[in-house]
Amino acid sequence: MSDSFATRTTLDVNGRKVAIHSLAKLGERFDIKRLPFSMKILLENLLRNEDGVSVTKASIEAVANWKASDESDTEIAFTPARVVLQDFTGVPCVVDLAAMRDAVKALGGNPEDINPLVPAELVIDHSVQVDVFGTPEALDLNGKIEFERNMERYSFLRWGQKAFDNFKVVPPNTGIVHQVNLENLARVVMVNDADGEAMAYPDTVFGTDSHTTMINGIGVLGWGVGGIEAEAAMLGQPSSMLIPQVVGFKLTGKLPEGATATDLVLTVTQMLRSHGVVGKFVEFFGDGLDHLPLADRATIANMAPEYGATCGIFPIDDESLNYLRLSGRSDEQVALVEAYAKAQGMWRTSDEAEYSVVLGLDMGKVLPSLAGPKRPQDRVLLSDMKANFQENVKPFTIARDNKRSNEDARFVDEGGGSAVGNREVLSNGFAEIQMNGEKLKLRDGAVVIAAITSCTNTSNPAVMLGAGLLARNAVAKGLTSAPWVKTSLGPGSLVVTDYLKKAGVMDDLESLGFHVVGYGCTTCIGNSGPLPTEVSAGIAHADLVVTSVLSGNRNFEGRVHAEVKMNYLASPPLVVAYALAGTTDIDLTSEPLGQDRDGKDVFLKDIWPSNKEIGDVIAATVGPELFKQNYADVFKGDSRWNQIASPDGNAFAWDEASTYIKNPPYFDGMTMDVGTIRDIEGARVLGLFGDSITTDHISPAGNIKKDSPAGRFLMERGVQPADFNSYGSRRGNDDVMVRGTFANIRIKNLMFDGEEGGNTLHFPSREKLAIYDAAQKYKAEDVPLVVMAGKEYGTGSSRDWAAKGTNLLGVKAVIAESFERIHRSNLVGMGVLPLQFNEGDSIASLGLKGDEVISITGLKDGEAKVAQVVARREDGSELAFEAKVLLLTPKEVEYFRHGGILHYVLRQLAAKSKAA
């Protein structure tokens, strides 16, 4: 490697000498002190990886001379130190790596070159579903079902762990990927061999889950990427990016009594989403950090995707070191982190850096909040929840009344609960059901799912123990959860269960139905499992608008549960409170949760634990011994994991009959010849969509419907609906996933005036078809396809299948008003062209109907910044407009010419292998 600025020097850490690339030395020539913490990490990354090709002297100078106010068009190459995967996104990564071994061999290269060059660690946490709940056996039974459903996938991952170097798997029932990363995998400062000398450098990470940013809370720079970009990083390819703007967020004060870290992060999310930080770094600073525990910082960092930023980072300080000690890291590692951060100017001080813009929040003004009913940035004060529900339920009830206006009232008992009703009852939004011998009225607003779930909050002792203490107080007063509520507790790690037990609150949580159901991302990812039969029947019979309350980070339409139309994010204590209330049609600040044993009203304020009480319990229960014992052998797994048989060999033996693991078709017929970026002629519109189309809409992770293209495909191969599993679990099979693309039950194609479901019109026949079926028909007719959409296209999880499926459907371009960062990158990585309407243009303003024939010209082999789009209507008239070409860097143009980033990497490795 080059060292144009002679920054390589030695750092002494308690007698241990390590090499570093010194920012202090670079600071003799540039004003480094003014740079934000995150920019210093980028700068060190460039110094260490300077090779004169991907990273040049000019790249380093550009970051060293960073102008806070400028929106840079300078490209740099960032090389993460490691990669973290979860199993939904990680399985297709390993599938692709296995396929690349076959493909590089076909190109004349060496399959052994397809091997992670940096540490890659996969945590299995997305496959457990809440099939069983409300019983002490829930954890064991859900685990048993998980292994039965996913045996083929797990066998494949065990093969991968043997076949690939630098690849490790954290088995099921350990914890959620981001919490395991925070509690154990993160190094903060790494040491590796460089030219025969130990080199220390910042821990940086790419993760195949958008909430990888949680690790920013401890000062590790990293963010979520699609699987294809993660694979390239594993294979040693730097990631091309523009020098970012950095938004400073100044925190002052401290949280008031009754407010939680969840309330804080929902407030921050709303502020930053409103300001607009897509594609930018966010960095937190200010004396408020003196009062912000590491777990609270991680909670805020976790939700960077929800506020739209690339990262949401906190600098290293004493609190970071305290957490490293608490979580069982060695004294040597803690000393290294402290010495390195202080030597490199990466230690938090009172000096403020320069920022592109500064926002601020006095944490003392944060109020109890939720978010919903369908977007995480839509914060709702607890005091406004009743009004929020009543306002948002109106469109559903109006549609329900209109739907039934011409029907006779019928309420058929399908064996779930008893049924009574007439037109008036149905219109008023309730149904009578019978559960456990008791007649109940299930109403609009009923909370049918109350889940303490997801990485955002289950990493935080304050909110988890707060939920436990609230449960203890509720049980003491004789309160119980409403009988129709499906309750679940999915701790982020085994450590959480231990401290809940040590605090003596686990029994109280279980008394309210919050038994541990598994260690993984359950309800938040859509693995909420079936509702009780009686509840499900009541919802269907009366077309009820029921709700969920979950401590997650995502509440997009159709994500949590297909039968639940409104979903609210909340802190774990509020999840318990709403389980007690049984409805969101209530003001918990003024109305009682229920009555005690004496018939006296009990209000939320009567059972809410104080901040001091929570703090005292944390101090008494959470210690290093819990972390050390639970992470002593984190990659070993339990008896179920170790009994799984897996094949041997460096090449995977594909099973053509498998409906889980399949050799993908991306590399079929590939040669060493590089293509060109051609204009698109004679395309048809596959889908016409509105704003906030999420990756959940594009590539569902939930249940597979029996009558969907994917369901029909599985049944044709002898798979019964009971064994469908989920879309997420079948991401290793392109036949299933391409059929699931745009198949979400809540997606709305504007061709149908608001009708839900993954359908489209085929032209010129005007036949209504499932989107997959229409795409197949267009493919047979040799017709290319485009997708058009509104703002924030691709919001949500970092799903490479949202791009892979789009590609395999035959879509050549997506034209939208704006894109979320990760999905735009994924589209480029899969050879699908992202185009952006000019400001003021939209589907509606241009009068696009979806029946037009589309031509996209002027691409100039990827060099053009603007493309010409012509939409020819059925009457022969034409509409012409311009769209921005979102190939943002020269490297992205190069990837696109190759057909995608994986094709580029394959050709590079094959050429290198041949030369050797």
C-alpha cells in the first residue's frame, strides 16, 4: 500500500506496540481537528487503503479538505473491516457465493478465489416465528418448529461455515443480530497483520440488515447494505460512495420522569425525517451525552434507517469504555480502544466539530410517544393516541360500510367463535366471540398483538426492566392482559433473559402472558405467527380494524400480520400497558387500564416505575458475568444445531428439487465480455405506484398466500400450505422469490384506483393478472418493463431481493420521485436503472396511466446525467419528459456496464486467476 503523507507510525498501548495511520501526522498538513468523528474514520480508512487506484492521494486530500456546507460530487472508496449478516439476507449471500464458485470456474478462474477476505459473521435470528405463546413451553416449541421448517437452510449454512474461510455462524436461540454485534462481535478497534506488523484501525462494518447502524452507538461506523454489496465487500471490493454531508444533532439535558429511550428515538426520528437526511451521515454530540447510557445511544443509532440517514453515530468516550467492560470485553481491548481513540482525535471532547447543518433537542422536553399506524416517523403523543386511532380508522370503516351497503348481513360461524350479528352490528365494528368459555366483544381498535420484539428496544435494560417492573406492579393490583391479545417476549439476547430473571420480574411478565417465545426478530419482521382461531374468525366475520402494539422499528402496511391493519411502535412498558388495556381506542393518560381486586380504577400512572427504581434495578442486576457466561462459546450452538447433517466439499451440490436453496440464474451464459448501457425502447409499465413503497411491498417477508404465484408454485411441487414457511425463509430460491416480488397484499397499483394486491394490467390486452404472471407474458413477447413510483421508493429493510426480483421480472428501469439509499444501490448492483423524475414532475402531474409504451434514450453508455423519456399513449400521442440518471459514481457506471456488481467482481477474479 502507498503512504503518500507518511502517516504510518507506532502506538504504544501499555507496552504493546501497534502500527497506526496517524491522523495527528496528517493534521500537520490539514486542519483535521474540525472534522466530525465519522469523517475522521473515513479519512483513516483511506490512508490505510491507499493503493493509487481505488484510493488515491487526491481522495485523501478531498476528505481532509472536507467542506461542511458543500454537497460533494467526489467519489471515494470505503473498505469495511468486516461484514455482519442475518439469515434472511445472509442465506442468499451464501447462495450467491456458492453460485459464484461455479461461475468463476466456468470462466476459467479458480473457485477458491471466491472466499471472504474479511471477517464475515452470520447470526441466525430471523427464522423463529411466534407459533406458540402464553405458555412456559413457548420457547422450546417454537424452537422445535423453527428447526423443522428450516432444516434445509440450516444444513446449507453449516456447509458454508465449513466451505468458506473467514465465515462464522452464530446459531439460533442466541439473540438478535444487532444485539449480538453490540454485545460481543464488535471490536471498536481492530488489530490485524499488515506487512508483518500488527496494525490497529477502527472497526467498521457493512451489514445485510438496515439496522446495522445500531453499532454506531458504540462508535463503530457501519451501515446496512444489500446482500450484493455485502458480498462484494467480503470479496475485497471497496464500496464506492460520494463524500457525505454530516448533520450534527446536539443533545442537551436528560430524559424526564416517565420518558424512555423509545420516546427519545421516536422524537429524533420524526425530527430528522422531517428535516431530510437521506444519503447523509448524522452525528450526535453535546453535553446531553453525559446523561445518555450506551444502550440509549444504541437505540437511537438503530433507527437511522427510519430517519433516513446512512448512519447515526456517537463518538467514543468513557461511556463506551464502561459498556465494553460491562459486556465482558478484555482489559487489553478496552485499553486499546481508549489509547487509539485518544491518539487519533476520535475521543469525545467538549470541542464541537464543523457540521453541514446542526439540529438540536433538549431531552428534558421528550414526552411519552408511539408511532403509527403505518410509518415509524409518524410520532403520536401518548395523550393523542385515542384521537389518532379514531382518525386513522375512518377510511377503513367507510370502505367497510360501502362494501356492505349492497349486501345482506351475514355472519357465518366457521368453527372459530360463536357468531351473532346483523347489518347494524357489523357496521358498528364489533363481533361477539367466545374464548375459554367466556363471551367477549371484539371491537375495532382491539390490540390483538402486543409484542416486546426487535433489536431497537430489546437491547436496552432500562426499557426491558421498565416493562418488567410495570408488569410486577400490574400483577400486584390484580390486572391481567385482555384475553384476545397475543402477547410475546422476544429478548434480544440470552443476557436479557438472565437479568429479567435476576431482577425477579420474569414471573410477573409471564403472569401477563409475556413468556419468552424465542431469540430473534419475530413480530417486527412479520414472524408474528397465527392469531387465535376465535380472534381471527371474529376479525374476518365483522371485517374489524384491529391493531398491534410492538416495541419494534417497522410498522409498514402488511408487515406485522396480514389481518392487522394498524400497527403502533411503542416502548416495552407501553406494550405491556396496551396489552392490559386491550385496545388503542383509549387515552391512557386519563382513562383507566382496568380495575384492581377491589373494583377501583387503575391508571397507567399508578403502575409506571420511576426512573430511579429502574436505575437501581439495572445497577443490581446487569453485570459482566452475564455477558461472559452467555458468550463463552457463541458459535457452538445447542444440540439441535449440532445434530444437523451438512454436505462437505468446497462446491455445493445443488438439489434441483429443493424449494429453499437453488443455484440462481444471474450468471447463466456469462462471458468475460463487458457490455454497454443501452437505451430502452418499447417498454411497458409493470406497475404504477404511489409514495412510500417499501421493500416490504416489493419483496414480502411474511406469509405466502396459497392462491399467490409463489403459493401455486410450491403446491405444484408437493409443498402443502402448512409447510410454506415465509418468503424470508425462502430467499435462497429465486423461483419462489421472483413470484413473490410485488406480491404484498397491501401494495396498491395505481392502475386499479387504490385496490390492494399485487396485480397489474397486461397491455395491449388489458387482462388483469398477478404481476409475476404479467411479467412472464411480457417476457414471452420480448417486451422490456419499467416501474414508476412516487417519493421514498424502497424505504425499509435492506433487501437485495427487492432488486433481484425486480431484475428477474424483466424490469429494466425504475422511475420514481425519490429513492431510499440502500434500495437505489441495490438496483444498480442488479443492473436495474434508477431514474428520478425532475422536481415537480410525478405520475399524477404528467398524467401517466400505465398503459403507455415507454422509451428511455440518451443514456450515452451511462455517461449521461439526464435521460429522455417518451411515453406513447394508446391514441398515438406522446408525452416527453426528462429524468435524472441515478448512477452516482464512475464505479457504479462500470458495475452497470458489467450487468451488476457481482458480474464485475466475477470477471475481476477470473481475470486475476487466469493471470496467475
